[in-house]
Amino acid sequence: MARVGNSIIKGIEVQEIITTLNRAYADEWLAYYQYFIEAKVVKGLMKDAAIAELVQHAADELRHATMVADRIIQLGGSPLLHPADWLKQTNCGYDAPNDFDVVAVLNDAIKGEQCAIATYSSIVDLTRNKDIVTYDMVSQILADEVMHEEDLQNLHDDITEFISDLKKSMQ
């Protein structure tokens, strides 16, 4: 544990930060898997564009999990060690895809990003002016999650508009 590094944390217990980060860590692993499996099962129009987006987001979520785990260790904690704990500790949960249609998959992914944005926004609020290292890391992750939501929403909108235009042209 970084003794001097942790001495700059003011107004918050280190264990509270570790607990909060472990919940985010669980979310990242579940998000990684959700994107991974959705990229494998997605079907429908423009699925290749969706697959490319989902694969990229999976890689980002895995990178986020690594960042969060590293910070937990810096703080003297241990990241959740068993996947069963991810489901117990998650903020956002895990919804196995049951409709493989590209629009449904994108809806689920957008919902997940919105939860991640809420989670990281609350961690930003928790650590602001108290733990600058965690604050900076979480701010970077939050920016990624906002970008993910925008990318997914734009793709969703493009696909639904294309489908709508196609239906109109067939009438």
C-alpha cells in the first residue's frame, strides 16, 4: 500500500473508496462480458457495424477493469477475486441478451452505459477534493462511458431510421 500516496486522501475513508471501486470493478467485468457475448450473438441489419462497436467497447471495459483493479491495489485493497462476487457487488447488474436483434442489443448496451455514467458520476462526486488520484482515473473512465453511450445511441438511431425509411419505401 502506498503510505505517502494514501496520505493525500482527505475527508473520506480509504476502505469506502475501495468498496466503491470494487463495485465499479464488478460492473466493468460484467460489461466486458455483456459486450463480448452480444458481439457474438447479434443479428439483423447493420450487424457488422454493431459488432465492431461492441468489440471496441468490450476492450475499453476490460481496460477500465484493469485501471480500477490497479487503483484498488494502490489503496491497499484487493479487487474482487471471484466472478460470483461480481454479481453480488455490481451496481448495474447483468442482463443476459435474450433478443439478439441488433436494435434490442443496442438498447441493452445503451442502458448499461447509462448505468455506468451514473455510477462513475457518483464516484466523481464522492472523491472530488478528497482523493485526486481516484478522481482523475474515474473522470477518464466517465468520459469513455459518455462516448460509448453516444456511439451506441448514434448507431441505434441510424439503424432505426434506416428501417423506418425502408418500411416507408415498401408501402
